[in-house]
Amino acid sequence: MRKIKHPTIDQVELTDIMYALSDPTRLEIVELLGKTGRKMTCGELDLNRPKSSMSHHFKILRSAGLVETVIDGTEHMNSLRIAEIEVKFPGVLSAVLKVRAS
Amino acid sequence: MRKIKHPTIDQVELTDIMYALSDPTRLEIVELLGKTGRKMTCGELDLNRPKSSMSHHFKILRSAGLVETVIDGTEHMNSLRIAEIEVKFPGVLSAVLKVRAS
DNA sequence: ATTAATGTTCGAATATAATCGAACTATAGA
DNA sequence: TCTATAGTTCGATTATATTCGAACATTAAT
């Protein structure tokens, strides 16, 4: 496990994004990543759930194209792919973030 | 079966809306309702699927608060609850509709 | 080399959802 | 009243997701 695979932006489907955002835990992760605007480790994003459960949710966020994870030492740094997603699906993710921020 | 129950707008959750929109068939229904902007019967919205399957999807769209159905004779007229949803979750549904329209 | 830290993957249990035929309900029209 | 129409509900099948402990992999530090 050296590098994590992500879909390219043209492979990202709107339904997958909707699905990823339909889980409260995942929506909260996305909200936190959007709020801080920086890369965060899974640890920082911990929501009182077992590691394996969190890992599962990150996997879905990644495969939906919402989150990018790069490995840095033992840590996995996660960030929102907001710029790309806003180009492909203008207004969708930003509106969700705005709603959740208020 | 006289009148169909819908959630009030304050009962509507963002995650339920996301979930409802994560299915291609349902997203297509929403897209058609948004595009025409008028009430449409389930028949008009038929997507080559059995009635019972379509009914299932409408049920989910209704319970998510996305669609309102009023009975008119033997027909069930469906419309998007876009005005209410835009007040509660500004920009979300409109962005999805815009993306799908393009 | 050991040990610790950070996540992933596996595997199995449980839960939720999709699908669709068949039976049903409600209304309209002849 | 009989029949047609529009859609829902039931029920059973199949498929997909969630959950989380335990084992594993990778890197860092001692």
C-alpha cells in the first residue's frame, strides 16, 4: 500500500456523490473538511467510531470522488476535491457545505 | 387511500434528500419534474419500469420531501417541492437541476 | 530489531434497499 | 353495476450497505 487510487474527475458520477453524502457520518466528515479547508488526518476527523468503520466511510468518499487521500508517513491526509467537483457539478457541493455551515 | 401524507418541510433532512437523489431512476424523475415545472402523472414519467417499481421510487421521493403527490381522480399528480426546499436548503436542489439540465 | 502509531483489509453478522409479479383500492365512465 | 384505469401495497427474492473486531501493512522512532 503505497499510493491510494482515486477516480479521475471525469469518472465521477453525480449519483455517487449524492450517495456518499447521504450518510450522516460521511456528511460530517465532508463538512469538517470543507469548514477547515485543509488536509486532515482520519484521526483528526474521528467521530467516536471504530477505525474500521471510519476507514469504510473514507473509502466510499474517495470512490465517489469527494475526498483525496495522500499518505504522509503513517498518516493519511484527506482533503476535499472541491475545486474539481465545482467545475464538473457547479454549485452542488458548495451549496451543501453552505447549508451545513449555517 | 384518500390523501397522501408528506413530511412537513421542517421534517425534511438533507441526508434523505441526498439519498433520494442517489438513484438514477429517481434523479431522472426529479430532473423531468424540474424541467417541465408542472405536475405530472406517474404515467407521464414512466421510465420503462414496472408500475410497482416506479411506485416504490415515488414513495421514497415523497418521504424525502422532494415530491408532492396529489390525487386527482384516478391519477396521481406529482410535483417538485422546489420552493420549500430552496428555502430550507438554499442552492442544493437548484444546482442539481441545473447540472442535469446541461 | 522491537515497538508504537495510523489506517486498511478481511470476514462475518446484521440491516436496509431494489426489484417486480400479483392482489388490491379508489375513481371514472359506460 | 361492470369494466377500465392509475397507482399502491404485499410478499418474496436478491443485492448492496453498515458495522466492527481482529489481523495485517507501512512507516517512524528508539
